[in-house]
Amino acid sequence: MSWKMKCMDKKYLTKSLDLVEQVFAESENAESGNMVRRLVEEIRSKRFYLPELELIMTDEMDEVIGYAMFSGFHLEGRYEGELLLLSPVAVKTELQRRHISKELIEYGFEKAGKMGYKAVIVEGNPQNYNPRGFETSCNHGIFAGPGLQLPAPECLMVKELAEGSLKTIKGIVDYSDYQYLT
């Protein structure tokens, strides 16, 4: 297998949308797949979009098999330029559990750190993200806003990219900038 990690290139824009939609449709339902596809399109259209942190993995046929998007984020209007949101992450269903998402996320951390970002927020299953260094965000003074529908507080997590940065980054997570982020 010769998989290649790449930053987004225009030739993969639609292929990556197709992958994200398919993966979420297969794991949840068609409506969820469509919503996540629209989220990616929405993020791409906003000032928070960072093409150099929209990452893909391709196979030997140059097909997109993995995807991770880091985009700019803020807490109550603060920390923009320091904080990122990781969403969504998707790996072709039949290739899951082969460390594709791990490689994409770890590469994203490295690249984001070099770009000066200090921390990353993610919402998801702690079992998937704790091994990547994410910790429950409320333990660091970052709380889910009233609009977030979390199954448990542990599902909102944060990871420090610069040592000690979470000592100064505090606030409420609010997705009001996004129509499709739930």
C-alpha cells in the first residue's frame, strides 16, 4: 500500500466531499452524511477555512481514502488565530482501524503547531480522541454552550499544541457561526 498524505488541492475538493458523505451515511444515515458534506462546504466558504489544514490521504489509484479538517475557531470572540476545530474526520469504511485518521490528525497537529496555533477542540467519542492526547474540555475551563447537544460532557475535548496554552484559553464553545455543525 502506498498511501499519500496531502493538503487539499482543488482536484480533490469534490472527491473529499463524496468520501465524507459516504462514510457518515454508512456509519449513521443518509441525512447525517448529507449534513456533514454541507458542513465541509460551509466551512470552506467562511473566513475560518484553512486549506493547508484540510488534509487527505490518497491510495495508489489517487482516490481519497481519508480526510481530516482543521479550521479556525474562537471562544466568545477570543483566541482566533490560536484555536482550531477538528471536524470532520472520515476514513473509507473498509479501511478504518488502519491508523489513517491517526496519521492525518497527528500531521495536522504538527502543521498547526508550526503555524502558531495553540490548541484544538473536537467533539466526538472520547475513545477515539483520548489516544490522540485530547482531554475533557471542561477540565480546562472550556465549556459547551447551551446549543450543544452532547451525549456526555466528556464528548467535548481539547488538546494543547503549545505547552501551557490551555492555562490561558477559556470560554464557552458556541457553534452559532455554522448552520450545519451539531
